[in-house]
Amino acid sequence: MPVEIIEKELSYKVVQAAYEVSNGLGPGFLEKFYQEAMVLVLRKNGRKVEVQKSVPIHKQQTLSYLKATGLPLALIINFGAHRLQVTRVVNTKQKEKSA
């Protein structure tokens, strides 16, 4: 059964903009410069752009690892913050253990 590609046109336009930026700037710049160039290109092409949108990416990545391994719990520990930060991530779709 073929898999439907979600947001096919939009993702094509974003990748196209990324190639335009990459070809224009080349390698070696800080992330900030590529980000600013992407914003310019996408806005020039009539796209609405949100910069540095906050998403709980570490939590989602950890949840993916939990689902893949079947483990029930992970802790994300951030020692670099002003105060220690700990986030519990629970695998609600834990695989049944074999008897």
C-alpha cells in the first residue's frame, strides 16, 4: 500500500529554499546566517515563517526511543540550566513483556 506524503508541496518548497540558500552561501557559516537566509527566501516566495518555534523536541525524541525499545520510562536531565531540570517521559504504548 503506497504511503501518502504529507504536505508534499510545502515540503518541496522548503527543501527547494534550503538548496537555494546552500548554493548561495556555501558551507561554513553559523546556523544563524542560514536561518536568516531561509527566512528571506521563504518570505520572498510568499510563505509565512515562524523563527525558532519552541517545540519539546527532546521529549518527542525520547518518546520515540522508548517506543522503539519498549522501555517504560526515561528521564531527561539538564545540568546546564540555572537549576537542575528533570523531565519524566512515560511510554504509554509500552510493548507487552514476553512471558
